[in-house]
Amino acid sequence: MPLSLHASSRWVAEFCPQLNLIDNEWRSSEDQEFIEIVDPSNEQVVATVPLSTAAQVNDALASVSKSQKPWAEVSSWKRSEYLRTIANIMRRDVDSYARVMTLEQGKPIEQAKGEILAAADQFDWNADEARRIYGRIVSAKNENDQIHIYRQPIGPVASFAAWNFPSLLPARKISAALAAGCTVIAVPAFESPLSCLLIGKAAIEAGLPAGVLNMVTGDAAMISQIIMDSDVVRKVSLTGSVPVGAITLARAANSIKPVTVELGGHSAVIVLEDANVDEAAKLCAAGKYRNAGQVCISASRFFVHESISERFIAKFLEHARTIKVGIGSDPGVDMGPLGSKKRMSVMHEMIADAKSKGAVVALGGSASDEFSEGYFFQPTVLINVKSDMVVMTEETFGPVAPIATFSNLEEVIQMANSTPYGLAGFIFTNDLNNALQIGLRLEVGMVGINNLTIATAEAPFGGVKSSGFGREGGAEGIEEFLITKYINARMGRVTL
């Protein structure tokens, strides 16, 4: 049965581009096939975007190729100005951008605004980083020689981003690559491409030269294959699942392309016996259900010291029961729908597995019965959780909080490190020195102490193990898009 058209679709069509961005033009073809973008709160069509053809992808590749040299020659100060202007446009239009995001992805409008502002921060931060690309001159062993070391843009970059943060994830990649002097072909998330296309709209308004930023929507697997087979793209940056990352890395190996990958996580939260239980439970509940748990660094596995576990669980349940589930544009909503029907099925499967192995559902545990349409799931809490349950071994990516207990530090560190993932970990304690020592032992790329909101433009974001490699943000982010060139200059008169 065909899906019905969303009441806001006309406004979206007027405000948000719904075509490919190639050479600063919004393009499609006469026989273009389109993808329907569906509001996960009511399963109605919000917009359509092109299912790009191979020819359109090749047009975008040609555009980034011809624009690379002139863009690399633009001064770092001028590149900085462009990025700063993009950030200002995003902040100016934050309300409209957030409305689009909530329609296509489902998150509450205030969370959408927060994401847009965080995406603008990425452009601001990298506007500054563009002016901090340093080379150096080294005195050589031979007194007649000088060693010159230069940092140069790696070349055209391909960016692939996931659907759960449809503005922030592409902003991290695009802003750093542009700051480094690289042109970009961005592939928005299949399920939620509009927020990324709005970055393209801001770039055009900011005066970014034609061809510097291109965007093609559609089948990421097909687009990726063309990009990987092309000699044009010199670097790939991907946020996605572990299977998608493995495929991308295999393809990149064939053409010797460096890849930065962020492939999700299964973050452990360790609550020590000296923690402020009330504050920890409040922060953990809020963090767990943000974006319906669809956050790569979401608090996913809770390990609470057995001496405080009853108090923590009681307080966590108290806060979880206050989470208001609803349509993201409605006032006061804390948690919107899941991103797709598939995520609903995965939640049911994980909970069924946990129950079959002895877990108890203390709250929720099923789809919300308050809504006749959409992908709404109840905030869920599982207790009596064991390490062999799927919810403890695989990325949850949903509003399910499994709470386990531990008796000693060595035990909990082993449990925290027991998965293939290594993106983030969190510690709640009043002993900072102890927390720092534990943080150093966690096999992750990032650690939060008494804090779950650790993703920020000024710090390097990324993981280890199966969570990927490379960093986005901080001083490290721009490094992913620079090469090092060494020139040995013999001084004085050269005899031919």
C-alpha cells in the first residue's frame, strides 16, 4: 500500500533542497528514480530524494576532481571564513533545520536543535583549525642542507554518515576536510538525508566555490563501490555499522585508500560504591534514552557495585518512568520513535533473549501501546542481567538499559572490556584519582567521568578495537585529511 503524504511535506519542499548537489547546482535527471523519506512517528512521506545513478556519482567525482587544485590554493584564512559563515547560517536557521530533522529522524525538537548547534560548532572549530596547519624547518646533519616539512591536503574526500545524527556526523567530516583544503563528495544517510542536504544549502549561501562540496543521495553501497573504484577520491571517512565498515575497508584496500571509520560501540557505565547514587542514576537515565538510545556512545551496559545496586536501580526506574515518549515536535517530549521498524524487531529480540536467560523486565519491554502508528518503543530496564545475554554483547542502539552488578574492581574492568567494541566508557565515583586509573585501563577511545555528554568539537572523537580508528574533532580531526611532505634543500650555489 502506498504511503500517504505528510502534512508538512510542502513546507519541507520549499525550505529544504531534495536533489543532488553537483557543482553548486541542485540536479536530477528526467528519468530520475526517487527515495521516499518517511517520518518514523507516523510512517508518512516527508520528502523524496534522488536514487542516484552511476552517471550522477561520476559527475560528482568529476566536480571534486577539477575543484581540488584551486580549493587547495585558497588561503587558510579564506577557507576559515567560509566555514565560519556556514556555522552562522546554521545557527540563524536552527529552528527550521531542527524541524526538518525531527520530521525525517524522529528525535525531539530540542534535541534536534542541540544537534544543529553542535554541527555548527564543528564548522567553527575547524574554521580555527584551518589556520593552525603548521609545517617546520629542521636543521640537517649536513650543514648545507635544510629539511622542510609541509602539511598538504590529501585530496578529494568521500564522506559517508549514519542516520541517527544526520547533521552532526556529516558536519564533522565535511568541516575538517574543507578546512584542510580538500574537496568533498558527501553521501547523506539513506534514511535521513535532508539534514545533510541543508549543510549543502548553507555552503552555497556562504559562497563556497562550485565543486568544493558535492552531495549525492541514494544507495550507499552502489555509490561506495564507484567511489572506491575511482582514482579521484584519496580519502574516505565513514560512520556506520561494523559490517559496513568491514566492507568499506576491504574495498579501500584494493585501491589503497586510507579510511577513517567510526563503527559504533557498546559503552560500559561503571558506578562505584562511592558514587553519588541519585545524581548518577539521573544522568544515566537521561543519557540512556536520549535519541531513543540510538547513539553510538550511548550508555549501553550498566555495572553497579552490589552495595548500592538496589538504591541505584530504584532511582534509575524513578527517572526512567518520567521519560515522556511521543512525537518529536510535540512540547515536553523526551524520547521520540525509533528510526525504523527494523529497530523495533531488534529490541524485541534482545529482550526475549534476555528473559529466556533469566533477566527480569523492571520497566517497559515492548512497543508503546499509546500510538497506533510509528516506531515507538517503551523505555525499558532489565535487571538480573548476565554477561551471556545478547543485550550485553551486541550494540543495543535502542531504549533498553541492562543493569548488572559487580563486587570488585578487577571483575568490572574485565566485564567492561569483554566486547569487541571500544568506543567509550563511563565511570561514576567521587574519587577522581581512582577514576583516572580505571579510565586508563578501559579499552576505549574516550572516557567520561561523572559525565555522559563527552562528544564535543574541541576533543578527538573515536574508538579502538572494532569501533574503528582515526579521530574526528579536536586538533586530531584535521590531521586525518593532511599528508606530510618532506623536502631536502641543499643551500648555496648548485653546480650543474
